Amino acid sequence: MAIREILLLGNESLYNVSREVTEDMDKIIQVVNDLHDTIINFREKYGFGRAIAAPQIGEFLRIIYMNFDNKSYALINPRLEFGEEEFQVWDDCMSFPGLEVN
């Protein structure tokens, strides 16, 4: 487990396409634990942060870690499906702290 550096906006690595997770369970657990430690550290510094993706710490795997309402979720190889419902929300990104988008 480790606090990892978060790649910032402008880092060309963030344009890499992540690959499907096929690693052994030890690798997945290590990345998820690093995502957890990194998001908790970020939250202590900046006061926000609900989710982080593995590419943001330089691991180009399809893993998203979410931590909110005292619950944690690791999404492995997620697939998004969109319905008809729409809503607006102000959101932030750990790759460019201090900038919120609607």
C-alpha cells in the first residue's frame, strides 16, 4: 500500500488507453490499496475526492475506486450504460485540483 503521485492535467500519459484487467489478484489488490491510500491522502489535503481511476496514478488498467458515505467500491473492468435521465452536478477531478466543472 502506498500513496501514489496523481498525474495532473497536461500529462500526456493520461491519454493512454487502459487495458482490461487480467492480472492476478495480488496485482489488483495492490492497485486498489494504492488507490485507497492516494484518495484518502488527497482528501486530507484538499477536502474533496470521491473517486479515482487507476490511470490517474500511472496504472493503465480499467479500475475505478470510489469512497463516499463511509463505503468503498472497486470497479474492475466497468462498462457504462447511459439511460434517458439527465442531471447536472458540479464535479471536480484530482488531476486538476481546484477546478470544478458543471
